[in-house]
Amino acid sequence: MTLLKKVYLIALISLLSFSCKKEKAQLAIIEQNVEAPFEMPPIKSPDFSNCPTISIVDKGAEKGNQQATEQAIQAAIIEANASGCGTVVIPKGEWLTGKLHLKSNVNLHLEEGAILLFSDNPKDYLPAVHTTWEGMECYNYSPLIYAYECENVAITGKGELRAKMGTWEKWFGRPPGHMNSLKRLYNLAAKSDNVEERQMVNDSANLRPHFIQFNRSKNILMEDITITNSPFWVIHPYLSNDVTIRRVKVTAHGHNNDGVDPEMSQNVLIEDCVFDQGDDAIAVKSGRNQDAWRLNTPSKNMVIRNCTVKNGHQLLAVGSELSGGIENILIDNCIVEDEASLFHLLFIKTNERRGGYVKNIFMNNIKANEVRNGVLGIETDVLYQWRDLVPTYEKRLTPISDINLKNVQLKKGEFISKIMGQEEEPVKNISLINVQVDSLLGEEQIHENVIGFKIE
């Protein structure tokens, strides 16, 4: 064999070996079929089983050294992304960090006993990023974990994500500077679609960051993680598709600490989770007013099943940010524990500024002890502090229809249903089948402007 042939053969063998290794490292996409009373596409999620792992220790992470750990995690994320796919491993122990920005084809994996402890220094979440505040797009502090325009991303493992709360707790109030900044943001969003001019980081705005935001991303998996504390909303899939949140445990009792806020997102599965909240357990949203009308993306095709709620405001809230429309939502086989003190099991809220629509909402097989209000609440004039803070620039009512509850057992509540529709836009087609309240403290139904109500 000539030398040239030998070189060619060696190169060929090396190429084949490299190709095999590359093939073994390929990311897989799993499709899961989910049963629902509406057409539900299979939900896609990433499988990192055949991807390489990178320990943050090998990248220079040091316990107690926030800068070294944050840089090591981010370097591992960049390497995993550049390699085609990879799992970034957080080993057992407590690791202090600031913001983390995920990239496509990366799994952030926390081993059992691992704690990622996030700083409460607002400067650690700069520069500002393209994010949101209660349904309005803006540039604000980075979420603690942020994925922007990513695909095939995951946060997995039996470890814990924990937020320090010292500064954020001081920001829970709504002082004049905060309210003035909210007013400015509302007016900017109403009058212009230039999001870059909505810079909301200043000395007094104090718009707290989300804990985890998947922004304009797809094929997302969260599995087995424990999340403790949060500056603001805990898990926020925003303008994202194919989201799976499985066996996640959330404990966050701060202000606006919703557990999961899927917003203008589609094909979402939330299953086998535990929520112990200071606000709503699950709050489905679709943007606010002019911003959502511009983005024109409904929240749809969501299944929430086999979850437990230990505390919170609502088991399932819909709105009030629903201007892009919400449809095809199923919550099934969930339990509200006895010590929980919720307001409603299902609460749909909107106002004259929202527009959008709500339809095809299903709540089945729910057991709860006691709520402060009732099983079903629908309110169409919910404005909170915004009523007198800013004007209504354009009035758009919200059509609400086809709300279905079946096999719901509540031990104690004020009412079964309270539905406050509007004369110009009555609520339509409400069905309650086998919805029982053992100890009813007030009227069974309190209704205004409802067409097509059925109870069996």
C-alpha cells in the first residue's frame, strides 16, 4: 500500500470515527401525545441522553465565588451550544450565581443536593434585556434564567433553584416611583410599537425580574426541579411553543409569585407538579391591550394535569392579560390541599381595555377543601390599581364562551358560580356537571348578563 493510500485510509477512518461520535452526540426530539377534549398536537421536547456532559467545576466554578461560578456556567452553556448539544451539570452543593442566559440545544442539569442560589443584587441582572412586565413588552432586568429565541432547551434534575430575596422583598411595595414607571410603560405601549424606547431600568421603577423566562423559544423541558422564592412570576413561557413542565415543585410566597404563567404560548403540558404560591398556581395569559393586538398570538392547546396546590390565589386563573386570546385549556385531576386558602378554583378576569377572547376552557376531576369565594368566578371589570392610574385609550370587550366544569368537589365555599358579564357582551355557554359544594355559605349562583348556563 502506498503512503498516499495509507494517509487517505487513516483520514477516512478518522472521519468515520468522528462521524460516529457526532452521531452519538445527536440531540433527539421526543413527541408526546396528550389527550384533551380539543385537537391537541403532539408536544415536542428535547432528549439529551446522547449528548456530552460538562461539569461547571471543570470550567472554574467555585463554591462561594459568585463571579467564578456564573462565568463557569455561562462558559459551559456556550461550549454545549457550540458542540451541537450538551448537558451542563451543577454538582451537589450550594453555588452562588447571577443571571444565566441559556442557548439552544442545552440542558441545565442540577444533581440531587445541588442548589443554584441567585443573587438579589439588581446590578447582576444588567444589561437590560427584551422582556415583559404584566403583559407589556419592555427592556428590564434580565430574568434570573433567560432563554431568548432558543430551541431545544431544558432545566432538569433533582436539585434546587433558589432566589435570595432581600432586595426583591423591599421592592414588593408600589411606591410613587414604581407607579410612575408603570404609567409611563402603559402609555408607551399604547402609543407606539417601538419596544426599544421602553427602557424600564432606573433608580425608582423597581420592576422585579422573572425567575425563569423562555422568550420566543420552542421545544422546552423543565423536569424534577425544585424552585424556591422568586422576585416576580416564577416560570414564564412567553411567545413559546412546545413546553413541558413535569414534576416541578414551586414554593414562592412573595408578591406576584404565580407558579406558571404561559403567555401567548401554544402546545403546553404541565403535569405532576406541586405549587405553593403567594399568587395564582397557574395563570394563563396572552398579553395586554395594544401590545397583544400587535403580536396577535393566542395562548392555546394547554393541558394541566395531576397537579397539587398547597396554597395560592386561584388554582387556574385566566387573564387579566388576555388580549391575544385564550382557547383550548384543560385542567384535569388536580388536588387542592386542605390547608390551602384559595379564592376560586377557576377565575376568568378581564376588563374593557383587553379585547381578546376566552373559549373552550375545561376543568375536570378537581378536589378541594375550602375556598374563600367559590368554584367558578368570571369578572369583566377587573382593573385593580390601573383604574385611575391610566385612561382607556380604546375600548374592546372580551367575548367569553364555552366554559365547562365537570366532576368538581369542594367542601366549603360562598358560591358555586359568580359570573359578571357585560350587557354589550354577555358571557355564553357555561356548563357545570356534577359540581358540588358540601357547605354552601351563600347563593349557589350569582349571575349578570349570562346566556346559556347549564348545571346538572
